[in-house]
Amino acid sequence: MGRRWFKPVLIHLAAALLAWFWIAPAVAPLAWAGLQGIAATLIAWLVRERGWRLALYAGFCPALLGLLQLGVPSWVYLVAALLLIGLARNAATESVPFYRSSQAAVDAVAERLPPGGSLLEAGCADARFALALATLRPDLSIVACENALLAWGWARLRWWRAGRPKNVCIVYASLWSLNWHDYDAVYTFLSPAPMARVWQQFQRQGRPGSLLLSNTFIVPGVAPTVSVPLGGPLQQALLIWNHDYERH
């Protein structure tokens, strides 16, 4: 999983070489960058990249060239790279962007957890979801994990500014490193890419009777037990699976 960044790099390199066959970058850099973006988008589509990632492939090289022509100081690129890695490292390593759950998702989860239950938010970004849920359901014990350093720091700051609620714990950890057996429910808002692995971990570690809750993204080939509409264009439904212990 940690080598997913190879794929976009190879796509951009292949696209750059293809564009070079028709346009020399030193002679017509803007035309070459545009052609490279088109080629990168086409290659990405052929290897089953979809959605917002196609826009990134199309715009990356033209945007980079535009910044270079503006004469932006080199340290700006370093700072931008560090911020990007610190906030959204999982977009490159696991195809999981920096997502923030809506209030509708918070309300839907709050209605479906048992009294005094425990919840793991597997990938909490800035902890908006965990803190909002803790306000609605102070009886819950919530652990929110994040392994992008700046996002985790942002989450800790929000937790501190919220009065350091005792029923919320913000931990710097990968969701894969935690034992899901410790929780009555696991909530995710990730992307389609890791959902098969999420299901495997839930089946392997989830306790009997526990719940897997996913904002919008399905488990391939496994129908949810319940689907709760969220009414948003991006956050469409809360999908819920019950742990079926007999699968083991």
C-alpha cells in the first residue's frame, strides 16, 4: 500500500514521453504541458483511474509549468509539498483524500449506536466528525485515528479547543494497526480503493454483533445490511454492515 505513489509517477512520465513525440517541451512548453495533461488523463482512464483523480492528472503538469513561469521561489514548493504530505499523505499512499464528514452523517451515526457504545473512526482527518458525535452522544467512547501528521495535529487542536472531551481520544496511528475487536462500531469515510481491505479487517477483527459504517463507499460484492440516505451530492448514504461471525 505504501507504494501507490509509483502509479501516478509512471503515468506522468509515460505521458511526458508521448507528448515529446509531437512537441518539444523546450520549443513550446505550454503546448507540450497541455498535450502531456491530455495523455496523462487518457492513460489514467485506461488503467481504471476515475473521478477526481482524472482532473489531477489533467492539470498537474500545466499547473506546475505555470508556477515555474511565474518565478515562484523554490522554498514555496518545499513548503507546499510538506503541507500536502502532512495533511493528505494517504491520498498518495492509499488513494484516500482528506474528507470531512457532513452533519447529516453525524446525525445518522448517532441514531444507530447502542447506549454507552464504543466507536473507532478509522481515519479522522481534522476530527470534525468525532467531536460532533461526542456532543450529540456524550455516552459514547470514541477513538479517532489519523496518520497524516498535520491532520492529526489539527485534530488535536480542535479537540483541545472543544474543551478536551473525555469521551474522545485522538490517536496518531494507521487504521490498519489498531485492533477493531475493541469497538462496537467502526466508521470510515475513505474512498473505493481500500474498501475491500476494510471489509477483510472487519471480518477478521470485528467482534460479534459489531457494526461497520461507511460514508458513501461500498464494499465490493457485499450488500450493506442498511443504507441510510444522507441527501448530499458527494456524501450520499451511510452504509451499515453487521458483523457476521459465522463467516470465520
